Amino acid sequence: MKVSIIIPSYNYASYLPECLGSIIAQTWQDWEVWIIDDGSTDKTKMVAQKFLNMDARIKYQFQKNRGLSNARNTGLKLSNGDLIQFLDADDLISEDKLSLQVAHMEQNPDLSISYCQTWYFQHGDPDQLYHDLVMQNSSKHPILDGMGFDILQVLVKGNFTAVSSPLIRRSIIQENIAFPESVENSEDWYFWLKAALNGYHFQYLANPLAAAKVRVHGDSMSQQKLLMYYGELTLRNWLKSKLQEVKLNPKEKAQLLSLNQVQEEKLYEHTMLVGPLWDVGHLKKMYQLGDFLRFIKYHKKARIHQGANL
């Protein structure tokens, strides 16, 4: 089975050789790589060309900057493998990942998404691995095996893995499932939710030799938190309408809608409590993401909270 590896890259020339090196080292050799250069202004094209000259399985496509989702969708259109691996240009995969996940797919023909362990490492220290993005080893992968309600109740709580962990069947994208191009973050969470809403089978591959390795940069966390909160609130508004349409029994549907509402309310409150209360852009965004009464309620609560912490 041929694997298409899709690598969006925007000004990540310095990381690309290590990323591509982890692919060339794979014990599974039936693959193609599509590097989608999303308008880079650094030496991405030069770096990519060196690898193109070395290996005909590596291909390169330049496009004007259109964002991460568009770049991944471009890769999906250009690729022709039976299975698809998404990989960000600064991340890595273990040398046996593809072999083990291809075997997992072959042994389970009804399986649509095989996912594996994700490790996080701080840029400059690739040998020290952590279970989570905040590098506190405070959380681990959910171990999933199922479809429909069983998967949705996990995904409604939160994203379940990094984008480079799963290997997916091409049949998923043939059902018009793609990355949303109108959002600024949580793109992969939308993708997995769409797959789950369409009844695809997810299963964890419990083999320590199969792993994705995600690089954590200095700007990956605190200064991006508000944008992540806005993104999740937008996703939860979208998810509300999708859950009302999904084919589940009324009890399961009601449970998922309630869970989504609880998660949304908690996040809306938290975002108001920690956000810049006198920033017009922030307040406008929060007003758009909630109704008038909720906005007033939590703005008042946030003024009290932030005043007490001055």
C-alpha cells in the first residue's frame, strides 16, 4: 500500500531536512512526499530541491500563501497514495511508524484511521520526550477503538491527538472531508470530527515503535492561548449544528449536545476571566462568540476577578 506524506511548509527551511530525513529512514519504503510550500520567503525551495534531486519520490509544489488548511488540501488533491500521512515541516516520525500502521490497516480492512503515540520535544532537545504539549507529562493519549458515539464523546471533549499521529485511508477524503480553510486554528480537530460524524472507525495502535514526534517552539503556548480559545469557541458553535444533524439515537445526540454546551460555557467564562478586558478587539470577538446576556454576565465577573488580582 502506497503512503502519501503531505508536508505543508511556511518558512521552515531550517527544519525541513530533519523532517524529510525521518521519512527517508522509514522501514516502509512505498511512499511519496508532497512538500506544499505555502508562499515561503526563506530557503524552503532550495532545501526541497536538494531532496528532489536525491529521491524521485519527493515532490514539491509552490503556492501563494493561503494558510495551513489550504496547503494540506492542496496536498490531498495532488497525492495518489492508498493511505495518507500528514506531517508538519518541523516534526518527525519514528522509523517504523509507517510499516506498523500500514500493517495495522492491512490487518483491519474496516479501519479508517490508525493513530499512535505522540511525543513532544522542546526545540533543541529532541531526546527528552514528553506526553503533552506543556511538557509536564500530565496527560496521555486516549485509547480509542470504535466509531460513532464512542468516538464523538471523546472528540467533543477535545482534540485527541496531533495531526501527524494518524494514518488514514484515502476513502475518507473521497467523501469530501477536508480541512476547513476559513478558520485560523484547530484545523485538524475539525477534520477528525468530520470523520467521526461520518461514522469512520478509529483505532489506537499500541506499539511503542510507532510514534509521531512534535517539536515545541517557544511561541507554541502562552502567547497563542487567546487565539486557541477563540478558535475552539468557533469550533463549538459549528459542532452544535453538526451534532443536531448526525445520525444517532436521541439519547446519544442529547448527551453530546449537552457535553458540547458545558465545554463551551466553561471555555467562554475562562476566556473572559483571563482576557484583556479593555481591549476592543477582544471584547468584540467575545461578543460575536456569545449572546448579549452571556457577554454581560461574564464581563462583569471578569472585572471582579481581574480587579481582585491586581
